[in-house]
Amino acid sequence: MMGENSIGLIELTSIAKGIETADIMLKTANVELLVSTPVCPGKYFVLVHGDVASVENSIKAGIEIGGEYVVDEFIIPNVHPSIYPAITSTVPINQVAALGILESFTIASMIIAADAALKTASVDAIELRLGTGIGGKSYFIMTGDVASVEEAVQVGAQKAIEKGFLVEKVVIPSPDKDLYKFII
């Protein structure tokens, strides 16, 4: 993905408008559609990637067509490479150390928070769950040494707070070994 490491997302309160928005976003700029799907409770989100200018043009067109249905949106010009596998839960984790968990009310705010957390400290992404089956909320689980996880959680939480969508942040310094099989 050299030169195409920018992502953009629009989250809407209407499924029909979300599908129309995805169509316009794809027709407006040379972007690749990563996700276009309904999520609970009756929201819809569109996630695209490409070069920065293309993503910016796509998001601008999407916001315009989405209008009052747009709940949240973002553009990350240089997304951390661990974001992609975390979204698809394909991150190979051999060992869990301390756990950090961030939870937000929107998909967009959680991706921004996860990206910031990963860029801040030496932590590994475990999972980035985006809205499906959890009432439209999102969460991000990371692991690393306690100090790194604490720092990453603080920075990520601050990003979600800035958007007004943080639900909770948790650091578990030494998770029980029986919890591991449900986390990785």
C-alpha cells in the first residue's frame, strides 16, 4: 500500500443514505472500499483507503451527500499499518502482557483512538471491533508492557474524548491466563 496508506470513514444514521454515500464516494475518487456495511442500531459506515488526495475528495463528496445523516467522520493521512489487520481480527499475537481496552460510542472515534494509541507507544493491536453486534459501539484491545499500554490508552482515550464519544478506558496490568483464550 505504498503511497496509499490514507483511510477515511463516514458513519451515518441511515442505511439507505449510507449506501448512496458509498456509491458517490467510489465514483468521486480513486479509492478502494474496505468496508461498507450496516451496524447496530440502524447505522451505516463506509471505510475507504487510497492516497491522501483521493481519500480527502471521497470523504468530502460523502459528507456532502450524507448531509444531516452523518454522525461522525475522519481522514487519517498516514494510518498505522496494524489498523488493517486489527479491523479484520487477523493480528498474530503470541503472548498477551498487559491489556488496554478503549471503548467508544462511534466507529470513527475508535479508529482515530486506536491509530493514535498504536503510534504513541510500543503496543500490539489485538482487535478493533467496529459496531457490529455491540449496539453500534466500538472497542480496541491492545497488549504490551504496562507502561506502554497505560500511555497508549491515555492518548487513545484523549482522542475519543475530544470527539465526545469515549465510553470507557481500562488497563489490566496482569490479565488472568484463562482470559487469554477469549482475547487472542
